[in-house]
Amino acid sequence: MRRLEYVAVAMILATVIAIPTVWATVNHYQKVSIVVNEPKGYMIGELITLDASASKADELIWKIIPANNNFVVDGKVAHFSSTRAIDYTIIIVARRNSNLDCKVFTLPFPFGKKAKEKIILTPFELEVKSWLPEDTTGLERLAQSFKIVASTIDVFDNVDGVILATARANTLALGSNLENWKPFLQKFQNYLEANPPATVKDHGKIWNNLAAALEILSC
């Protein structure tokens, strides 16, 4: 898909989210359709398959909100698993020749907050939990910061580059909350010194593990 087409898709997403009934009326006259199974909900750790292979489309673009690393797309089929007890929004944009269609639906967590008590934390997640400050404002932004650095780990030639990029990303992510999180970051540094990662890629794995732990603890 060309860049201009992606811009058009982005505009359609904004329109659909804001006024879905209008788009449904317009789509009635178009030769493109999205047919997808919509599960009533999911369980933590359960593998969900979203099958849109019956859609009349040359191409499908999938998006999940909030973002989740365990959302994998294979053409007209997507696979999904979550460790968080939250509702997700699934957006599918379809293209067929010059026509576009969009479908938006919710994938709910059926048991709500009660299921939060059933989440079994790993030893690492329990350790991360013990580092948390009393005021956890900025927790999700910090998780995103570590996730962003981990996702670009291949661009770093050495560990010093990873550390510098992480420090800058965390400073930007936490802003005025940085001082409150300094004890947490120091404890994470102590953890790294006690369990030193051997390579740049090993740093990426730990960064991802920390981001995942923070996301679970934010539920």
C-alpha cells in the first residue's frame, strides 16, 4: 500500500471511530466487506483467533487498542493473547480496488476486576512490584519507554548506547515524576548488576520483561 493510501486509511479510522453510523451508510454502496468472527470475550492467557478470511477484500489492515505485543496478523487472520484483564478495541480496515471499508468492535474481558486476583505473578514480577513507589503515576509511560527501546535494540552497537537511550527515554516519559521513580530505577540497576545481561540483545529481553511486568502491575 502506498503512503497516500495509508494516510487515507488513517483518516477513515478517525471518521469511523467518531461517527460509525455514517460510515455504515456509505459502505452500503461499496463493493467491499469485512466478515470476521467476534468472540464474546477472552480469558487471560487464552489464544484467540480472529478469522476474517470470508471478507471481500484485497488487503486487510489490523489494529488493536491498546497495543499488545501478542497480537499477530497473518493476512486475513489474527491471533491474540493477553495477560491483562482489560477490554481491547479491534479495528480492521479493508481495501478492494479503490474501495475501503472499516470495522470496529470490542474484545471484552468478561470477568472484569475479579479476575485480577487470579493473576499469578512470576518471581521477577513480584520483585518489580516490591520496587514500585507509593505513587505510581507514570507507570504505564515508563513501561512504554522500556518497550520502545527494546523494540529498537538492533540499532545499538554496544550496551552504553542502550543505557543512554533508555535514560533519555525514561526522562521524557516520566517528566515531572522522574524524581519519584529514581529509587525504582536504582533498584532495577542493582538487579542488572546482580544479573548482568551478556549482550545487547539480552538487554532487550530484560527491557521487554520489565515493560511486561509494569503493564501487568498497572491492571
